[in-house]
Amino acid sequence: MDIEPVDDAPRRTFPRTILRQRWEDLTFLHWAVAPELVAPLLPAGTRPDTLDGVSFVGLIGFRMVGLGFGRGPGVPYFGTFAETNVRLYSVDDTGRRAVVFRSLDASRLVPVLVAQATLRLPYLWSSMRLDRDGDRLTYRCRRRWPGPAGTTSRMEVRVGEGIADPTPLDHFLTARWGLHTRAYGRTLHLPNWHPRWPLYRAELLRLDDELVAAAGLPAPVGPPVSVLYSPGVGVRFGPPVTVRQPG
């Protein structure tokens, strides 16, 4: 099996857009993790994607802006909200690289319910804030439903210099053009496309997080191996396709 290359700006491969949105003020924190530790957490038909034999767990905070369907306008009020997700990295049996979300905390209940019902994505309703003071950003989250209620996260970062020449690790963690999810007895691949990320180095100033452990992963120990920031990109999603499994 040939695994698709890590491409930081691929050509869009799907003809029809089913979802549009913009991701803004993203902070990416990542820790290395053994592939065999995360393999049981991935959907059937996928396995951990690795770089130099190591996989990763990500904690990503950002603002979702202007979520809308097809070519229509963004949904007023409900289409803009703060989000923090815990994610892993996967590759399926056709070689498609993607992410797998273990949790997605969001501050609007209606999108949480829609995502749970349609794609069975692990969205959760949380009280959230994203504050900016110059080059410092603070992301706060307290889970409301479905639980564990009261699970919290707070991360503070200082944005540094722009990255003119991203490393292979930078690309591996951010150049992801789809997600894998298990829904109604099938493993699905949902493709996305956006322009190349504008990336910046960032410094982690504070982290008090319970989301990673609540997602069934070991709580982070030690500093992250990567701390990145992006002001954001516009994103399009194509229709989901079923991941074929052996047998």
C-alpha cells in the first residue's frame, strides 16, 4: 500500500462542497505517543500514522467562524463558536492520511447535536472563552454535556515569529486533508481542503488540561514536542466516503 505524501497545499479532489467554515486563532499543542497505545482508539480500517516511528496526540484550540452548508451563507449565531479538540493521526488501507477526533468541545449546543447525529463525531457542549492580549492568547474550556461534566482546560501561549520554512514535523501535524470517523457501522473518510497554513512558532506559557485524559489518553507529561499558531484559513469539506476494509 502506498501512503499519500504529506502535501502542505494539495489540489482539491472533491467536486462538491457540503460544508464551509473558517478556522481562526488556532494553537496546536502536540505530544509524542507510541503507535501501539493509540491503535485501539482508531476506527476500524485505520491505523496510527507515524513520523519516524512515532505518532502524536494533539490539543488544538481555535474559533470556528461562519459554519455553513454547501454554497449558502454561514449560519447566524450557531455557526460561530469557540472549540477545543483532542485528536490523533490515522491512515487507512487506501493510504489516505487523516485525523481522528477523540473529543471536540464546542460552545454552541446545536452544532454539537447535529455533528453527533450525522457523523457520530464526539462533540461535547462546553462553556468556552478565547481571549487575546497582544501576542498572548488564552483558551478556556469547562465541559457541560454529556460529560464528564466539569472537565476543564486552560492553555496560554505567546505567538512568536512566522515560519518561512516549516519542518517535516510541522507539515505532518497540520497538513491533514480529511478525518476518519465511525458512524452507523461504517468507517468514513471526510475530505477537506484549504490554502496552505500560515504558521508561527509559539511559546506555551501555561497549561492546565483535563481534556486529553478524559479522551482516554494518558495525561500529557512534560512539554509538548510542538507548539504552533496560525491566524487561520477558510476550509471546505467534501462528501464522506466509506473506507473499505479487508474481507
